[in-house]
Amino acid sequence: MAARALPADKRAGRPKTYSCPVVAMSRAEFEDEAGQALDLIPPELLARLQNIAILVEDDPPVDQPNLLGLYVGVPLPERTDSWAYGSLPDRITLFQRPLERISATREELREQIAVTVVHEIGHYFGIDDDRLHELGWG
């Protein structure tokens, strides 16, 4: 599928949070959308992704109920030559229910999945939240 560019107004901020899911996707549909979001990553950056898994869970940890995604690992700029020896994969986890709760339409949910995937991959490349927000992926 061709890369989709998100409108700047959709990337710049989060929509209203709804108390219950307004729109929902099956897990298979959600995972497919997460895979399609990788099309937004320039090929030269996508080629640099190594030893990383993208996972989907229903809900984030109970102490962070509004978390949409989470990167766990060693950002690329912080890796040393010995990093890869025996290292577990870095992980990007997308939290399906919170993403559904903040989306009023299926298209908005697709956009929020894409924003979250790009945001978390930004962390893999060592980009902090402030800079990601400045770039419109916050």
C-alpha cells in the first residue's frame, strides 16, 4: 500500500477522549493498520530498524490508563558495539482500547494508530517527546 501522509491538523494534537469506545476494530484489522502505518516511515529509516517487535495489547499498565503506545528498549543513538550480543528485541506496544476511546470514526482511529506507530519509532531513533510534538507526531 502506498504511504499515507496525515494532515497536519490530525498530527498536531489528540482528539477529545471518549469514556467508552466510539469505534472499534477487530485485532486483525488493528494489527493490519499498524503494519500499514510503517508505510509512513521513509524507506531509508525503515531499513535501519533492527531487532524490534511491534505488539498490540488491549490496555496499558493500570498506572498509565491513557497511554496509547510504549517504546521499551535502547534507542539507536545509545547503543554500543556490544549492544546486540544477547539483546532481546526492543518493543513497541500499541494499546488498542485507549486508541479506540479517543477516536470518533474509523478514519480517525486509523490516523491515531499511524501517529502512535510513528511516535514510538521516533523514540527508537532517540527522538524525545518534545521534539516529536514539534514535528507533529505527538
